[in-house]
Amino acid sequence: MRKLTRLFAVALLSGLFFVAGCSKLSMENYARLKVGMEYSEVIGILGSPDTCSDAMGVKNCVWGEEARNITVLFLADKTMAFTSTGLK
């Protein structure tokens, strides 16, 4: 039983490291963003945003946190501009 618990723990930690290493916050994904893309296309590349604010038809969405993020500005669900911070 103890061996099974250790195997499970190792498998779980390996899975977590794999997921962390496959972050969608990368320069490769940032380079795929284009002005005019639909909101759904950006979601397909980056996944769901961590935060979004909406004012007068303009949506500002952020993936990541302050030190490492991608920010995309949408107007009528079309990409207008995007920036990144701390990507490798």
C-alpha cells in the first residue's frame, strides 16, 4: 500500500510539473496573436483570461499575473491591441 501511495504522489507531482511547463503564456503563443482576431480565437490560443474589464464596448483581458502576462484589448470582440510582460 505504501508503494502505491508513493507511486501516486510521484505521478501527481510529475503531472503538475508537466502542466506548469505547458503554460499558454509563451512568446510562441503571443506571436500567434493578430489584430482583428475574434475573442474566441484568442481564447483558443491562450485559454480563458484570468481577468477582464468591460467599459463602453471595450474589453481589456489579462492572462497571467503582474510579473508575467499577456494583455489583449478588444473592441466589439475583435482584437485591437495586445502587450506582454515577462514572457520568455
